[in-house]
Amino acid sequence: MNEFTELASFLEAQPEPHLLFDSEYRILAVNTAFKEYCHTSSSVVGRTCYDVSHHYRAPCDQSGETCPVARSLVSGRRERDVHLHHTPHGEKYVNIELTPVRDKKGEIVCFVEKMEPINVPKGLPEEQGLVGRAPAFQKMLALATRVAPSEAVVLLSGESGTGKELAAQAIHQASRRSAAPFIAVDCSGIPETLFESELFGHERGAFTGAISRKKGLVEAASGGTLFIDEVGEIPLSMQVKLLRLLETGTYRRVGSTELRYANIRVISATHRDLHLMVKEGRFRADLYYRLNIFPINVPALRERMGDLPMLVKTLLSRVAPERKLSLSPEALQQLLGYSFPGNVRELRNLLERAALLCDDSQIMPDHLLQPDMSPSPLSVASDAGIISDATLQQRLANFHGSRKNLAKTLGMSERTLYRRIRELETKDPI
């Protein structure tokens, strides 16, 4: 430990939580800020970082999460990640910055980890905010955390119902503009003839029916964030006006010659393939490149099925806050076998209806039936090959029934399931 004394003294002077550990994940030293972050006076030296921070029995990349240590051992460079840590106040997301430390021969001998608690998931009230811990969700969250403090234009892409507006609100709440308005405009709900007026406002008499001056959504969002939802629905004739706003930061109210300056940050979202629309001539290429400065994909629910138990618990508390509802094991297994084409929105609607049908405290499989579904309401994926290793690890970690039932929900035979498990166990963890 003597060789690390000087480094440990350096960490002690840092205001952020820091820890020092070796290539076997064993903690060598922590600073006072880390002890305060963990609210502990007992020593964690000698324990592994994944045990202390995650309560895992194996490294993160073997427990269904990404691991900056594994990446750093390959790249030899500093790595960043977002992790969900256990704290005395519950689970909290933190930014991880991992720096390898080399000896005189250039060999990596230990790592310095700096932690920065982040407020993206907590940027909204608990009853509204983002919920998740699956790798696909954490990847999205890491990008959102990275871009939030900047003024960069963000493009959120993903299927309908994935929670793109929640992601946009979280980015806003984690930005320097959080105290200013967050204004959303749904482009799919605005007629082409009213789009310019809604966005930029109009003067009295600018057109028939304009009986008074009206502020537009750009002006309403002054100082804050303008969220342009379903940006792919903007008519071509209107796209040039949005492009001018993004390029010059200026606009004019309809019927006015006065040039106005917009103090806004723009976040847009779409479920469409804008790149394909550009190729087909249905979306301006120059506008696409202005919107696509920092793209973030919001994952579909089927890409983060390991989050399902957590999402169910949270959504039930939102749709029926006065009741202590839960899912029966059989009902949960049915949900785990469904592909959810409508994503989290569909899950919420399904649970809201089930809550109305349920007279007791536990939702059963028959409460999940819907008129537009077959008697077996939840279809099982038929192609075992589409299930990634990460998804399989998540299912294994969260499934509490028999392997036979797990194989059924995954749409594969027991033999295939056991083969996939053996493959996971024999793979190099790095």
C-alpha cells in the first residue's frame, strides 16, 4: 500500500467522491468525500467496488451492466460511464470517470474512479420521471447527462411511446436553463396553415381571425427549452422557417417586419427515419443536419425488458397512487413475454385498465386481457436468436420462476436456453 500513499493523499484533497482500486476491483483507498457520499464511517478497503457500489457478487459486465474497468483495460485510456449506485437514500445515478494508473514500465496497476452524482432521473418529480437501469437505458442516460449542461441541439429518436418527452424534460432539468420554461410543441397536431403562427406568434390583423397580438411558442420558451415533438411531421414549406431560427437565432411574428431574437435551447424528437426522409425528398437535408448535432436513441421497451418489474411498480404507483397494487408472478411472466409495440405508453395503459378491473391488491393474468387482443393476450417472441446476451442476462437476473417457464417466455426451448447460458458462462468477461 506504501506505493499508493501519495496517490491516496492526492485523492483526499479532491472535493468529489474518489476511490482507488486495483485491477482485481479491490478498493485500496477512498477519500472523505466518498465516505460522506456513502454515509459510512466503516472501512471499505479490501472490498470490491462492485460490491460496495452495486451489491453485486461479480463485476458489472458480468452482472448485466457496462463496466468502465473492462473497457479501460482494452483501450488503456480514461473511460466514462453512468452507473446506478446503492446509497443510504436509495439508488442514485452517478457519472463515473475512470482513469488508469501505470507503473514505470507502463503497465496498468490500479484505477482512480471519480463519482459525480447526477440529477437527470430526479430532474422530474418521482411520479413523472424516468425509470430504468437496463444497459440500453443507461446508455441513453449517459448521453443525456453528457449533453445536458451544454447548449447543443439534441435530436431524440425512438418509437412512439418510449418516453422521448420525459427524456427531453430530464435534459432540460439538468441544464443551466432548468429554472426557465420547458415548452413543448407537437408538430403532428398543428395544421400547416397555423404552424408559423403557433411557433412565432402573430400581430393583430395578420390574417383573418387574428383579432389580437399573440406570442408564439418560441417567445413563450424564452430563456428555457423549446421541445419540438414529431419534428418529422413539419411540412416542407415550414421547414425553412425552422431552419432560419436554428441558424440565425432570429424570427418574425406573422404580420410583422420586426426581427426578434430567440433565447432558447432546442430539443426535437421523432419516431420517423429522418435520414430516409431526406433521401426521399420529404425532409430538408440542411435542417436535418442542424437538428442532428447530438442524436440520442430512446430505447424501445423490448430492448430493456429487464426494467419491466421496476417500471410496473412505478407505473402502478402512478395510475393508482391510493392503492398498494402489485402483479402476481403469473401476470409478470405474461408481461415479460410480450413485445410491447406501444412501448412504455402501452404498458401504462395496460396497467391502468388492469387496476380498474382488479378488486384486490394483486393483479392477475385475466386482468391484463384487452378487447383487441387474443385470449392469450401477450405474444411470445418466436426467434430466440434476436435475444441479445445483455437481454438474456437481464432476464436471468430478474426471473424468479423455473428455467422451463423462462424458456417459454423467451420463445425458445429449454435446450436452447441452457445452451445460451453455457455460452454466457464460457465467454471472456472482457
